[in-house]
Amino acid sequence: MKDEVRVALLLDKSAAYDRGLIRGIVNNLDPDWQWSFFFENPYHIIKSFYKKVIRDLFSWRPDFIVTNDTSLIPKLKKLNVPIFATPSNHKIKGVINIIADDEKIGQIGAKHFINSGFNNLAFYGSDRIFWSKNRRIAFRDMALSHGLNYFEQEASLLKDWQKNPYRLQKWIESLPKPVGIMACQDDFALQVTEAANLAEANIPFDVAVLGVDNDFFLCNLYKPSLSSIDQEPESVGLKVAKAIQEGLIDENQLPEEIMGNNYHIIVRLSSEVTAIADEELRKAVLFIKENIEFRDITVNDVMEVTCLSRRSLEMRFRNVLNQSIKQVITRERLKIACQKLRNFDLSVNEIAYSLGFSSPSSFSSFFKKEKGCSCKDYQQQF
């Protein structure tokens, strides 16, 4: 075993996903081994930046490289060490690509709006970026499979990027309302927010917006704050760390690619809305959402806030939301349970009683039945 293992981390320290990836790698490498890391210098303290990076790397002699998609990759390959890379426009040949389950991301986004009762769904991204295209296709297919209206808009990139909000303004004005718009990434979602403001469309009631990456800075930059799909980059970093350690033992064990697949939606004000025209059904769903965190809601409780019989209300739930009253209660309860379990300041016992369960064991049984894993196993993912 080498006395020191050198890992070059050529990632963007200002980007939320990259920071999470770095944390996942550094925090999950075996502490019994000696690790050394190479980070890029800040841009403002050096000249001829890219030339210096290559010169420094050849002098430093890394054992592994983790990098973004960059024009430097052909030169990095000359170091003859394993390279892990996050591709942008397309997968990169000759490296270990770090990719996302984009089909799953698109489906999660569509389900978010479908479960809120939207009949109009739209996607904003660029097919020139392979992961954006894959997310769009999955989002579109799920919308159409539910018989919903679907719309899409292609973003302009490079020098025309700043013009997008003005192009989107006309598109948003033309869309039927209310509409749920998923953007391929948080940066794109901010342009949807800007365009909606230009169009004087109310967020989230006219236009609900969802991004991807859960970049805390970007998601809280504008009001209302932006809902986003968190890709859990730390869990991807863990996989990279594991691959590095296995590669030290036998380079033939290195994978061809690494895929992230732990995703959940952080719901903020930009999509916290129930787009249901039926007033009685809307009252029932809002009652569930507003009370599920604090008490054990029953079907009878939901009925009492409407003027409908149980049969009529049940039919409306199934016709509009494709779920029974009990299924919606369970879905919302599970969503809150997952959010609380990701808050490690709370014990499982505290979570169980806060959600109205009679005992921690009944909560644990409920969670395992609905989620397919124990509370402890779920927490270990994070």
C-alpha cells in the first residue's frame, strides 16, 4: 500500500452539487490510510489558470482525478491515472462518468405536480445537454401517460443565455393556468421565475416551479423560494470514495460509471400549492396537508371539512388525483416522516409521537411497510 494516496479534486467549490460531492468523497475515505488532496487555486490569485493547473498536476502526480467536464480532460488523460468526471453535454469517453438517474428525476418531478392536481405540465431545459433531455423525456412520458396537457420550451445557451427570461415570458403567457413547470436544473428554474414575474403570473398559484440540485443559495435567492429535487451528492461522493479505495487494491475493479439515485424533493413556496378546481376536493387536500404533521388524520376527519358524502368524496379523489383518501393521507404522512428522519436532531421516538402514532414501534412498522426499509436504513442513506 502506498504511504500517501493523492486525489485531485478539480470540482467547482462554489456549486452546491460539487461541494456535496467533495464532502461525500473526503468524509468517506478510509481514515487509516494517508490521503492528500489537490484543489484548484482561486481564479483571482493566478494568471494563465489552465496552464498552471496542468503544470501543477504533472508535478504533483495524483493517483486519482475527480473533475468536471473540461477541455483539460485530454491532457489529464496523459497522466495515466483513473479519472472520474461529471459530464455535461454528453458522456465522456475514456473516463469513469459520474451520472444521475435522469429518468427517475424526471418522473419524480412529474409526480410532484400530478399529486398536487395539476392538469397542465411543462418542462424547460435543453436537449443539447444529455441529462436535461433524458429528464424531459421521462417528465413528458409520465404527464402524457396520465392524460395531462404537456408543453416544453428549449433554452438558448452560451451568448443567448441572458435573453431566455424574455423569450420565456411569451411562452408562459401562452400556457393554460395553473401550470406546473419543471426545469432541468436550478439555474434554469430561476429563469422560469424571472419570466413568470415579467409575465405578472402569480407563483405558485398560476405557475408552480420546480428545479433540480437543491442549491440552497439559488433556491432562496428570489421570493417565493424555489422547490428543488435534491440529488444527495454526498451519497454519490460515497460511491466515488468506495471506488477509489477498491481501485487502489485492484484497478480492474473500477466501475465504468457511477450513478446517483437517492433523490427527494425539498418543497418550498414556489410549488407548495394544490391545483384543484373542485372546491370541496381542494378543501379536503389542504386539510390533509396542513394537519398531517401534527395529528393522526382519519378519512372521517377529512370528510368533516367538506359537504360531501364519503362515497362522493372518495370518487372525486380517485377521479382527480388517481388515489383514495387514505392513500393521499399515507403519502403526505410518509413525506413528512422522511423530512423529519433527515433531521438528525430528532429521535425516531420523537418523530413517531409528533406525527400522532401511538408508539415508536407502530411508526417503524408503518415506515417499513410504505418505504420498504427501516427508519435506520433510511437515515444511513444521508
